[in-house]
Amino acid sequence: MRHEGEIAVQRRAGVRLAEHGSARVRAEIPQVAARFLESQRMVVIGAEDREGRVWAAPLTGRPGFLAAADDRTILVDAVPGAPLAGLFDDEHDIGMLVIEPWTRRRMRVNGRARRDGGHLVVHTEQVFSNCPKYLQRRTIAGDLEPGERAPRCGDRLSAAQRDWIRKADTFFVATHAPGLGSDVSHRGGNPGFVEVVDDRRLGWPDYSGNLMYMTLGNLEVNPAAGLLFLDWSTGDALHLTGKARVDWDPRGVPGAQRFVEFDIERVVQIDGAIPLRWEFQEYSRFNPPVKGA
């Protein structure tokens, strides 16, 4: 299916390629991808909630909690809590990013999902791998028992949350295009690459990527977006939802081709949201320097 948002962004960027973008992505799960799934410990999902807000959230488990039941179905032995709790009681669009920080491999899956008891059943519509640019290398240093954590909610960032974001080298962004589905990708850079304007606004540079423009294409038709910041050492999760807009002036930021501004509507923090604890190894060699550093 043609994605007019992706086509518009590709033309604006001057890299319009025939059948390049989500329209060329296959729905089937290759065997190599099925094997990759079975060894993973974490997936980040993204979806639009019933109020039209978009969120990104992590799911974790033991190796095998992600498994391909056939070439169009993935079983996830986990279901989301806040801020996506209950959403998949009915079939719903879902975006998935399966990421392996210690090898910098990542795989994206977009489709439809529904809860079946304690599982999500995902019917795939797009399955593809991505390049390893801007992925920081991390290894799992600890694995605690999962626990229930109460979310703390608000409509603006606290001073501690602003500091958290300023120090971040990675975050995840979920988008949704009506009639075309949901998607999740990651953004990475050296600490400080995310600009905290104030307690209701963030910004970040958009670096050179795979030229598919799936995130920007979705934003072209629907500005709703969800961001997820993880504290890799504590398992805490910071979920933000709001509206994003793309400024095609890179504002003199090293390596940037565009700049994205994000206005926050809701904030949800869940301490100890995931049981995994990660140890930092090294930054990606592709990370541009941070402006003013």
C-alpha cells in the first residue's frame, strides 16, 4: 500500500526512490528472523490508544518469550501494562522493535495484535531489519524478578526527568498513520543529543538513516507520537506522549538533516518497569558530536 506521507518526505529530502519505503516490505518472517526473535530478551512496542494518543512501551522475558508460530504470526509471552494496559483486549495496530544492544542488531515488525490470555498474538504485515547506526552497545548485567510498579503520571517533566533526558543516549519513538498502522524505531546519539527546551517541549536532530522515512512519513500524516526513555541501569521507564513536528532546517546541529520538535501532553514514569539491568560498553562510531560540546 502506498504511504503518501513517506513519499512526501522522500521527495522533500530529494531521495525519492521507486517502491522504497514500507510499500516494499514483506509480511513474511524469514527463518533467520525467527531464530533472532527466539533469542531476545526485550521488545519495544508502540500503539495508538483509544484516545488517539501514541505510546511506546517495553516488554521483556526469558529467551523464547518471542517466537514465530508461523511465517505470519509472532507469539509474545507478555502483555503490556501502563500506559497500554488493556488496549489489546481487542485487535489493534502494533509496531514492534526487537533490539539486541550487545550486537547492535535490530528488527522491526508492524502488524495487528490481540491479547490471548497472558500472550499477545501478532499478525505481521511488515517485517524487516535495520542498519546498526546510532545504537550504543550494552550487555545485560543483571536480571531481577519482575514486580508490579505503580505509574506516576503528569502533564510535564520534573527537574529529575529533564536531567534524565539530557543524559540519554537512546530513546524509542512510536508513530501511527491511520489506515496504515503503527511503527516503532529508535533514535540514538551522544548524551546531550536530545534538547530539553522546557518542561513541556523536547527536540532532537534527525540524522541520516535508511531512506525509508517510516517515522517521518507517519508524522507527515499524523503528528501524534510516543517516546520511551529507559534508565538502563535501574530498569525505570519514562513514557511521553504528545505531538511532533519536523523542521527541515537542521539548525546547525552536527550531522543533522532535520530537527524534530516534540510537545508533551502526558508523562508516565514507572520505576523498575523492566527487570533487566544493562551495562554500557561503547557509543556508536556513527554518533555525530553534540552541538556546543
